[in-house]
Amino acid sequence: MPTSQSNLFEEPTNHAPLASRLRPCDLDGFVGQEHLLGPGAPLAKAIREGSLHSFLLWGPPGVGKTTLARMFAGTTGAQFHPLSAVLSGVKEIRQAIELARAGLGQGLRTVLFIDEVHRFNKAQQDAFLPHVEDGTITFVGATTENPSFEVNAALLSRVRVYRLRSLENHHLVKILSDALDNEFPDLLMGEGILDTLVASADGDARRALGQLEMANDLAVIRPDGRREVNQEVLDEIGQGSLRRFDKGGDVFYDQISALHKSVRGSDPDASLYWLLRMLDGGCDPLYIARRVVRMASEDIGNADPRALEIALVAWQVLERLGSPEGELSLAQAVLYMACAAKSNAVYKAFNEARSLVEKSESLEVPNHLRNAPTQLQRQEGHGQGYRYAHDEPEGYAAGEHYFPSDMPPIQFYRPTGRGLEARIQEKLAHLKSLDREARSKDPQ
């Protein structure tokens, strides 16, 4: 027998966490996500009108994904069957499908809610497909990761994706203020305490309410007998580094992207901010050091070759000193590169040359460029006709051809007019003029 509708929405007990006790039952009590729940917005319309369809809720923790899924099931009159991808497997999926089929026999639809669906592997995600197709279940998934990478394309093509955003400070202020009014009306908050709780929650309502509940439990008794949350209470519950950072998920890659683009955009202050955000979130400093070396070649290159040296030295210092002492050298390298002249000429030349090599056949090395360490190789003509550049005027063999014999010269590297590359540009232009002069004298 399927679980009845009343059992699916059991009222939380007094022992349930505060976030669970205060979970809103309808959209009127929901805070945040105005872009999805405003007038005429598709998700709000589906919830208010009870329009069944499968979808994914993608967003950071504590922004209301489970709450919206429960509201959706409630307004559609469907039974709500939640599963956690952390605790469930194919066995639990099959049991849920059997319950859904039994419900259909009684005229009940089932919303199967999968929390953290990105933790299911391909086979587990595939198990939903036929049942979504034939209408046995309405699939609702919640994920903190980008579904384009973490959800099978076949399943993704059968659902809508709603992107949820982190809650803003004014959202959290309202949520905490309502919690104080409804649950702890006699609890006093010291000056700035509410703002501190909001800031440390980092857009996560569940975290904010959890911290408020802990603060209530540890509240001090004032001389007048009233209970108060002060700075000492906050220190006791451990207000520390709580910024969001997921070490390998979307937030991780978004932040390293922000750091890289800030360096490329020559903004030292923003570059330092994103560096500290990543370190504060627990990112391995050696990972950042490797990426900083990459930035030195990709975005600065020969406009300022010292950037690569400084990046490598910073990496070595970090390896020798460790954290936190070595992190200062990383900051020095990031700031230097943000301020350095920029050029992606090396990066572009590398990609163009690699593309040509991948598409071309294996052309022979011309005889005059081949090594000739043995008598046999010299008899075969290896090295014959080679011009030793150091013996030529200006140390340059004007008109010489260094590509394969059947390949015309191709310019991959186009130095910019910035930094040292401006001088490199002038040097190459001069050498090309020598080539043209030499070839005009000897067309062969």
C-alpha cells in the first residue's frame, strides 16, 4: 500500500531541528527565489496550480529546494516519496517505484524526490528513465552541482531545470526575525549579533537557523533575569570561516575562474580577494600555485617573462614553508601578475601549432636540419647545407628555411606591442626584412 498523503507530510516534532519546525507550508511563507516564484513565474505557477511535471532544483545548500518539492507535491495532491542519494541505492529506487505503481492503482500520483541526485551514478540515474517516461512517477531532483556535468543527458532531457540562488542578507534577516518572534520571543540579541549570524550563514537559511538554535541553547542570563545572546555566546558556538567552498564542485571552479580572470583583467585587488576566498574555503594552496604558473604563461607570456619565474619561486616557497607562512609568496605572485603587462601570444601560438600538427601528416625533417653524428648519416647527406647561425652576420642565417621541405613558413607567434614583447616584435620584424632581402637575391 502506498503511504497516505497525511503520513507523507507529518508535522515535525518539538525535537526536530529549528529549520524543520519552521519549514513554510505554502508560497506565501517562502522567503527568497523571487525570480522563480514571482507573479507569472513558471515554478510558482506549477506549485499554485498543481501542474505535475518533472524538474530539477539546482542551487546551493539551504535555499529551499526540499521545501519547494514538498509544496509542489502537496498542491498537486500527489504522494511525496523522498529519497537521499547519499543513503539510497537501486533497491530503494525499486521500492519507491513499486509504491508509486500501487498508488496509481488507487488514483494517486507520486512525486519521487531525490535529494543530492548528483551522487547517484549513471546506472542509478538510468533506473528512473522508463518510469518518468510512462508517468509512473513525477521526478523531482535537488542538486548543488551543475546538472550539465552531474546528471545523465537522457534524464536531463526529460526534466526542466530551475536554478535557485543563495539567499541575500535581507532574506536571512527576515527568516531569523520570524524565528525569534515565533520560537524565542523572550530571547534578546546583543548589538550586531543578528547581523553576525546572517553574515556567517553565507546565504544558507538552514545554517542560519541552526546557529540561532545553538545560540538560544547557550544564551546567558542577564542580571534582570532575561536571556541574551552576546558575542561570548557566538564565540562559543564557533563563528569561524563559513564561506561556501565545495572543493571540486561548481563553486570551486567558479572561484578559480574568477581569480584567473581578475589576474588577466589586471585587477590586483580583486585577484587578491579571490585568492583569499579560496584559501579561506580550504582550497589546497599547491593547487592554486599550479594554476598561477599556468596564468603566467597563458596571460602574460613573453610580455614579462619574470612572471613565470616569480610564480615558480612562489610555488617552491609554499612547498618549503607550507601554510600559512608560504601563502604570502602566493599572494606576491598573484599581485605581480595582475600588474604585469599582458599577452596571450604564446598561448595562441601554442594552440595554433598544436592544431596544425594534429591535422597534418608526419612530414620529414629536411636533410640540412638532421643530426649527423656518424659517417653513414653524413654519406646520406644529413646536415649538408646547414648554415651555422653564429657564423652569419648579426648571428642570423637570413633566408634559411627551418620548416619541413614541403611546408611553407607559417607564423604562429605574433608578439603584442606590450611589455618585453614590443621589443621582440621589433626584433622579429627586422629578421623578416633580412629574410626578404636574402631571398630576393637568391630566389632558389
